[in-house]
Amino acid sequence: MRTAVLGGVLVTPDEVIEDAGLLIEDGKIAFVGTREELEESEDWEDELTLDEHDVILPGLINTHTHGPMTIFRGVADDLPLMQWLEEEIWPLEERLDAEKCRWGAALAAVEALKSGTTCLVDMYFYMDAVAEAYAEAGIRAVISHGMIDLGDEDKREEELKETRRIYRKCHGLEDLIEVSLGPHAPYTCSEELLREVRRLADEWGVKIQIHVAETRDEVKQVKEETGRRPVEYLDEIGLLGDDVIAAHCVWLTDEEIDTLARREVIVSHNPASNMKLASGVSPVPDMLDRGVTVTIGTDGCASNNNLDMLEEMKLAALLHKVDREDPTATKALKILKMATSWAEGVYSLAKIGRIEEGYAADLVILDGSSPRMSPCHSPVSNIVYSATGADVKHVFVGGEQVVENGRVTTVDEEEVLERARECAEQLTASNRT
Ligand SMILES: [Zn+2]
């Protein structure tokens, strides 16, 4: 089946094409150009005609989140990180089960798709239930079972066993789900666990997701335990590589930034979470200057509190301007690339992040009739500084239309919201007993 997308302003993101013509074949982009060029050279069976002012961009890639935490939205705000984790989040997480994670993930998928995200990098628990929800909704995901052993050998074996189970059960599910390894952080995982993670990543050819240098306290703790700062330590034990997605990366020395660049680590910048938990400001402009691949993630809904990547892009752009007192510190096109083409290395099942021939047809169309999209002096500016997730009109994943006129086509949105609300109620009700 060949489907044409006709009209609108296309942002690839390297190029802007007015009155665009796109051809989708077998889930991939088969032609990129103007409508006129497409009409002259190709034919098709099906077509979608866009309005003149609609803006087409690659599907956004959220490189760090914990999808099921949507059911924690608003449960505990305005607390310091460790108190928030120890007194609020971890006790609630102990009450989770597969059902709650499944519906939390379904809500995450609906929210993500409706706000233009087509791929999530996700670390949590009950990941087979999560994978099922993502596959059903038709969103791509790089999932991992979040592993914490705190130096306990039995716990370590349990965590690795669950990771192997998830890998065998979910890797490649519906050609959307990619399984990765998820050691939580250098301060919650033993050196033995981290070394085993590297060995398995090499053996299976999969990615590693890990939180790194999120807070000042973490740096202190890792230093006390290992004599090294987090990035130095992870490099010394051989964990770092181009298959590593390192979330946060707030507290870094220049040497550590150079190490991240040299090892080609993919950094996930999470501005909303860092601001909300007052973790600090990640040195993103320095990382970009020194050649680190920086991408954008929302983190979980307990510390954000939404999964809107359009909002996250704006926060990423604004945070570093005010931090550096320099409005040129982070420019719109760079920010858009951080959320699309620069994040392509997080996923291996298909080529994503750009609108180019041979890439997966993961497309977002923003509604040109929205007041926030009008006028359109610069589509890139409108995407980064003005649009919100509410401006998303259509979304395609692998050529499949998963959002049509703002509605998810793959699952029953009302049912997902209702079931997720029920799970959230059960969670907090059991906490009160
Ligand atoms: Zn996180």
C-alpha cells in the first residue's frame, strides 16, 4: 500500500519544504519533496491532504521516562528528591502490580501519542505488561526492567532473572518494542551488577539505560563508595559506550563531559524533572560544544507531571538561556534535533528521528489552524516555542495512523483513562490502610 501525504510545511528537521509531498510505502518513507515533485514522479492508492498551514515533523523521541508513573501524577509534589522517593514514591511502588503498570503504561501511550511522541525510552517494573500496552497502542518503545541490587547478591540474581524474562518475552514485540538493560543508577547498583549489564548488552546487542549524576548527593555517595565521580566510575568499569542512554547528567566536570563525548554516550536531558526536584541545571550547552549527543526526556509523571515533549523542548530551550544569561545558549533548531534526529541512536528496530527516504514513517502533523501555530514566520520556532501537545492533529508510527484529528485510533481513550484512574485510586487507598 502506497499512501501520499500532500500539502503542509515539512520540517525534516534539516530542511523546510513548503507545500510538501511525502510517500509512505511498507511503513517507510519512500519519497520526500514538494507536492508537485511527488505528483510528477509517483503514484499511490491512498492519500491524506493537509491544510496549507499544517506543519509536519518527525515523531518526537522521549529518551527517558517511566510510563506507568502516569498513575502517580500529582500524588506527591514539592518535596526534596530523597524524601520524595523514600517517603512517597517507593512505598507506593511496593503496591504496584502488573495490572496497575499495564494501565499506567496505556495512559502514558495515549498521552504521548496525542502530544506527538512516537518513541519512548522507558525503565520500570512489570515491563511485559507495559510492553503489551505500548504495542497495543502502536507506539515504539525501548523498555527495561529497572534493576536495583544495593550490593545484595540474591537481589542481583532476581533482577537479572527478570531482565532475561522480559528480554525473551518482549524483544521485537510487534516490531515496535525493543528490550534494553536498565541498571537504575551507579548508587543503587553494585559494580558486579554493572559489569554483568555490560556483558549482557554486548551479548544481546541491546541498549543500556541508566540514571547518571542526577543530584549533588549522588556524586558525593558514589565518590565515598568508589573514590570516583559517577561518570569516571562508570567509565573505569567499562560500562560506557554508544549503546548507553544516560539520563539527567546534571553534575559533571569538564573531564566527565569529554568522557561522555569520547564514549559516544547518548545523554537524556530532563529539564522539567531537574527543575521540579531542584536537582540542578545540566551543563547542556557545554555538552553540545564538546560533541556530546544530547537528547530530551520527560522523566516520569511523578516528577514532571506530564509527557508532553513539545513543552519539554521549550523548557530545555529556556532553562539554559536563563542559566547562562545568554539567549543564544540553546537555539530552536538544535532543540528540535535533540528531540528528533539526534535521538535516532536510542532505537535499533527501525531508522527513526528524521523524515528521509528509508526512515520509518513516524510523523507528527501539527494543526496549522491552531492560534498557537499562527502566523508561521518560522515553523521551527512555532514547534519549539509556541506549540503544545494539544496542537497535534495526526500522528503516524511506521506508516500506521495512530492519531487522527487529535484522537487515538488504536485503543479506546475513555477506557484507558477510566482503568488508569481506578488503578490510581487502588494505589492510594491501599497506602492509607
Ligand atoms: Zn528517571
